[in-house]
Amino acid sequence: GTKLIHIVNRYSVLNDTGRDIEIDSNGGPGSIIVVNAASRPHPFHFDDSRPIRFRFKEYGWTWSGLFNIRSNRREVTMRVRHKMKNHTVIVTVEVRGTKKSATSLLVFRQCNHPPFRLENHTMHPLCFGQALSVLGNEESECDSLLLQYQSADFAWDEPELRRRVLTVKSSGSTSSMEDKTLGRFVLDRIAPGTALQLENDLFTAEVVADGPTRVLCISDASMPRISSFRQDEFDYFQHVEEASKP
């Protein structure tokens, strides 16, 4: 009998973010492709031994951190930001494969349940960001602002770093509170229900669970721990996107 050889794409991309995206496969000139929102799967040819990155096509969106496509990792979630509108979106890239096809589908979608959330239960604004080096760059560590009694979803900007650390600082208007580091947290390794030791005794912090989301709650030291409250007592809390720190 006749044997047939089928040649198919190893990867296809489906854009389910609701916005047109650009994907850079890190292959030099001509390596950037545009995938329209709500389009059919788009063939994606790239060297999967190299990391890729993406951004929304609209002007002002910054590139995401580099990340690798691996068959043994079902998804990766990261934070992308608009540098002028102070807007943040958390995006999950999911790898879908089936035994019936040699093609893996890469699905870009907005994250339904962010991996982390920060809650500011204090009278002081806080700034936060991912530490990008061992030595720490003070200007780039804290790039987002979280105002009093507000919250913000969070995911890593650089998901491939071996040691991922969140830096949180107070950003008060008084000289005694200005740019004081509260702590550096390896959120991936902190279990819900853990009370954290801060570098400033005016504040307390703990990690609690909200479904699959780990919530870092920072409070004034004079207030009871967050876990001692009932859930319905948080109705006053306002969830907003964090503003970029000027």
C-alpha cells in the first residue's frame, strides 16, 4: 500500500487576548510576526531552543520578559504594561498539544486567576516590582505604585529568572516614610497562612489564599492580622490597576 508523509507546523498561535499582538522569536530581522485578535490559529515558525517575547501591537506597550516554550510546562503567566497609560494586563501563554496531532497550539489569553495579588491595608502608598538582579537596581526594582486601601494583581515580569523576588517599599510623603524597603519576597515559595518578617516595624505582612491566587497583605502594625477578619469585612476594598511609578 501507499504510505503518506504529512508535513505540518510544529506550532500554531491563537490570540485570545482581545488585542492584536506582536511576537518576537528572537531570530533577528524579520522575526516579528503579528497575530490579530480573535483570528484563526496562525502558523508559527521559530527555533524553540530560544526564548520568545510578545507585546500588544498598540503603541506604548512594552515587550514582555523573555520566556521559553517547553512541552513539559503547560503554561506561563507574566505581566505586560503600557508605559504611558499606566495600564497593566496579566497574560497567560498556554501550550496545548494532542496525541492526534504533531502541532502544538500556543494560546495567548488574559489570565482568569492571577498567581498573586497585593493588598495595601495601610495609610501609606506602596511601590513594588520584581528585582531583576542579585545586586538590585533601585530604580528598576519598584516600578508600580499601590495606593492606600487598594489592591493590584501581579505576575512576574521575567518568568524565567531562577530566583524571582518581589520588592516592596513604602512611598510616603513624609521624610520618615520615604522609600523605606519593607521586604523582598520569594512569593513562589511562601505558603498561604505565613506571617512575614518585615524590615520596618511599622508594618506587618502575611500571605493568604484566595482560590488559586496568593495574596500578599500589608497592614499597619497597629491593626489586627488580615486572616483574623471575615471575608465580608473586605467589601470596602477597591481593586484597581497599579499606576506606574513616575
